[in-house]
Amino acid sequence: MSDVPYPNLEAVRRAVDVAAGRVAGDLLLRGGRVLNVFTGRIERADVLLAGALIAAVGRLEDAEAGEVLDLEGAWISPGLVDGHVHIESSLVSAARYAEAVLPRGVTGIVCDPHEIANVAGVAGVRWLLAGSRDLPLDVWVTVPSCVPSTDLETAGAEFGVEEIDDLLADPWVVGVAELMSFPDVVKGDVAQLAKVAVAEAHRKVTEGHAPGLSGRELQAYLASGVGSDHESTSLAEGREKLAAGAFLMIREGSVTRDLDALMPLVDARYADRVGFVTDDRLPNDLLDEGGVDALVRRAIDAGADPVYAVRCASWNTARHYALPRRGAVAPGYMADIAVLDDLSGFRASLVLKSGRPVAENGRLLSGIPMIQVDDSAVRATVRLPELGAAALRLPAPASPDVRVRVIRPLPGQVVTEARAVVPSVHGGTVVADPGRDLARLVCLERHGRSGGIGLGLVEGLGLSRGALGSSVGHDHHNLMLAGVDEASLRLAAARLAELDGGFVVVEAERVLAELPLPLAGLVSDAPLAEVRAGLDAVEAAARDLGVTADGVMMTLSFLGLAVIPALRLTDRGLVDVLAARLVPFEIDT
């Protein structure tokens, strides 16, 4: 990335001269098959490069270049652009993320740094921008719109229209990120509508988040000016949102996998209205399956037209965000190119970024620069309140037959159920009951602000002893702890504070496994493979404590997400998401 997303005038002038044949180009890709995202056809053509730009595409028998590469019929694809991704979900920095996706032909992403912003505010977003600017991966940013996500939690910062307006002035910021407070938008809340208005004042887009919205509610949400949605999980929902004018982002993350249900919409009849996104991808899926390239492969395998599948991960996204000179193999476009020996498998044998080879046969040609920027805004972010003797104790109900609310996560989903049970009580406090698969759940404010402690129960993790702890707690990112005994819960909290964030698995007085995430308590600057190994060790240790849930640390991190139904726990207490209010632990009979 450079300081601005446009090539300079001298670079453009030279590309024009090369295209006109007045001077020689730098590189000629001879004898390839170009995926033309404008016509939907695969065309035999040569591609002539002038520095970072494509100068000409076609039968260029008389073209001259400093270097000629005979592709012998290989396919030439535009570099892919992921239209909506939270880098933080990969648990690594932008530079480490680039190491994973560049060899796969992904040359750009549109990142929503929502998690960083909820911990470190504007300074956190600027840290991400500064650390991405010189990477061989375009990292476009949308300004987080929900910091905090609700008024039922304590985050590390608050974003109003003033903060959003300030960040929108950055040339690498392309819009306002998903407006998750959709009930308030539908109600016509002026504070939410103003976020769309300020994006429009900058001539930039506002992204949507409208899970399950239909009918008049969907119409009201889109009437605000929100331009997209990535939450469709059914064919009917996707069709309705397309018909209403939304740019339909089809998502395939680690937990939310929607491509199969929406595959009939991966069709050229929908032109530029469909894009591919990954949203949240964990290290193992990023390494094993890839980024947005995984959606292209799966779509082709399911029968989609290959050119249109590529278009959904390149030109359509670039057009939606008005990304300059990105998303196509055509004159004047950036020379961000993936050369493919296997189109159906979308395996890149060569990747060019800004006209320079950056990867061959799945491997980087040189290391990604670890850019040194001021990271003080994202360091030392775990600041816990004093935990007195009774701080983590959950008082027993006044009557032994009173039922209490329990959170039960649903396997393979981010939604939860609200259950009602008669709790187990010992010494006047509610305790875990492994025999009924009930563990203690704690949300501990960690930004040094309210000092709030939310207490409850969670069912279905399989935890039989010890405790799990995470400083990743969507979207407020307070500590989320699940445990069987108080000593283990306290140790998990203390160790997370010592690590300055991460994941831990403990039992009694022993730390069984841990993964440090010292940057905002969310990400690491270690290589992705190393982070994956640490996550695997944490998950294995959790299984040794009886955990049966797959990806339990991800599950734990979402138990505080107060914008997805049904019941959640924040530092302020239990949240009934559909009612948008705090509710008591005891159920009023």
C-alpha cells in the first residue's frame, strides 16, 4: 500500500506511452487466457505491464517489454478482493494476515476493524491503517459504526459522528462499517441515521447488518441509505434483499457458512450486485481453506460460471466500494494479477501485486515487512478491577425452586438459546453442576472503566473441571470466563491480565495451555502457523477438561455478543437481545 490509493501522474503517463507503443513495457504476459469480468468470457490475450499498471490487454504480437513470460495457456485472473473481513478474527496482525492470503491470489481486503475500535478507539483504527500502509496487500478500511455495539455493555471507547467523520477523511477508508444497531435504524433513531449521512457527505458507502430482516422492516432499514448486507442465511432472505437493492455479500466464515444456501444467487443475471466475503475466519480455516479464494473455489465446484465466481470476489466488490483501478485485468487497472494453472481449483502459480511478483506456487517470494509503528494504543489494554472475596459469587435465589436463566450456545452457530433451570446451590451461592453440563459464566470488564462484573450460567460446553478464559469477547471484548470452580476462574482472569490478553485453560492452580494475544488483547504479531499451533493446544487442553463443543474458545468469545439473539452476558449482566434490555438472573414466576 502507498500513502494514497491512486497511482501518481508519472506512472499513468508512462502506462499510456507503453499502451500506445511509444516505449517498451516492463513485463509481457504472453499467451494467457484472461478472465474478462466485463464480458463474462475467457479470452486469449497477452497482458502488457508498465510498472504498477496494466498498459494493454489483447493480441499484442508487436509489443516490447523488458521481460516476457510465456504463460502457455494459463488463466489470468484479477487479484481477489475480500469485501468484508475482520482481521482480528484471524488472531494475527494485518502483516501476518497478508502472508496467508497473498500466495492464494488475494491482493486486497476491505477490513472492518470493529474489534480493535471497541478496545482502543480511534487510535486503534489509526494503528491498523499505519501498519497496513506499506504492505503488498491493499487493506481498505470501513469505519466501525457501533462502538460500543449496544448501551448494555462497557467497551473501551465510544464512536460518535465526529469520530466517524474524522476517519472517513483518510483515503484508505472507503465507508462506514456494518450498522449493527438495526432495530434503532428501523425505529428511525437520528443518531444512527446520522452515521449514514456523514458517509454520504464523504461520498462513501455505509455497510449493513440485517440478520433476518424482511418486509417493511427491511425496507425501512435500506431506506436509511445502507447499501449492503452480509447476514443472509437462506435463499429467500438473499433474494428479498437483492430485490430490495442491497449489494448482497455472500459469506463463508469459520462459523457462519452461507454459500451453499445462497449458491443459486451466484449467477451472472445479478451482474454487479453479488460479492463474496469471509467476515470471520480463524487461523486453521485461513491456513487450510484460504480467504475469499475459498469461496471462488467452492462456487466453481458447485457449478457456478468461473468468470462470474471470480467477478464476485473482484470487480463487483471494487465497484461497490469505488476502489480505484482494482478488480479487473484491463488497461489502466493496477497490475494485481493471479496466474492460474488450474482455474477450477483457483490455485495461483504466480501472484503479481502492483506489477511485481510476490508469490509463486503458494509461497511468498520474500517476507512481508513487519512495519514498525507506534503501538502504544493497543498495548497494556487488560486493566482489571479488584476482585474481592465475593466478587465472583452468584447469590442463590431466595427460594430453592426458583428457576434461573441459562445461556445455551447452539452448535455451529453464533445464536444462543435462553434456558430455564433450577440451579445447584452450595453455601448460599449458585455453583457449577458438571453433571447437568452447567458451568459458571463470568464477564469481567477489562478496559479500566466501569469495573463491572456480569455473572451467570452456561449450558452445553461439556466442561467438567477447571476454567477457560478469553480476552476476545464480542463486541465489547471484556474477559469471558467459563469455569467449574472459583479458584480456577480467578486464576484464568489473573493469567489473562499477566499475558495482556489471549486465551487460557486452567485447572485449580495450574495453567494448562495459553495463547498470548498482546495487541489489544485480540491479536498477535507472531506468524499465523504459530498462532494456530497455540490455538490448537488451547482447544486440546479444553477437551482434556471435558469440553465437547468444537471451537470452544470461539464459542466462549461470542457468549457476550449482545446484538445476536437470544441471551447473552456482558459486564452489566444478562441481556435479552430481542427485548434489548438487561434481565435478572432469576426468572420472575
